Amino acid sequence: MVASLIALLEDVVSGVSVARQVAAFWMPVAPVPVVLAPFLALGSLLTLALLSGLAASSLAVLLLALVALYLLLTEVLGISLEIQLR
């Protein structure tokens, strides 16, 4: 019975350490005063939105360049592109 209690205690301690590691992942890297914490969160969200917009616009530019390349190859140079799926 004592051995099972010790094993249970070890499991609890390992679970707590894992929970601390997961919680530490979402905490700020540097200590921030309480007054600045909302501004830091807002700045992080704005940065995330800006980078997401940049990624989406980069994808749009890539697709536009691929369409332009396809039209250049087919209409101007007369090269036909075929994909056969079997």
C-alpha cells in the first residue's frame, strides 16, 4: 500500500511538472509590469494579424505569378501543358 502511494505521489509530481512546462510556454519571456501587460497583448495580436496578412498576400502574389507564367508559356510561346492522371 505504501508503495502504491509513493507511485501515485510520483505520478502527481511528474504531472505537475509537465503542467508547469506547458503553462510556461504561454507566459511572457520577460517579466512585464501589470500596467503594460494589456498593451503587450494588443501589440502581439496586431503583430500576428500583420504577419498573417503578409503571408496571405505572399500566397496571392505567388498564385498570380504562376498564372502569368502559365499564360506566357501557353499563349505566347505555344507550349501546351498536360497532366494525365491514371
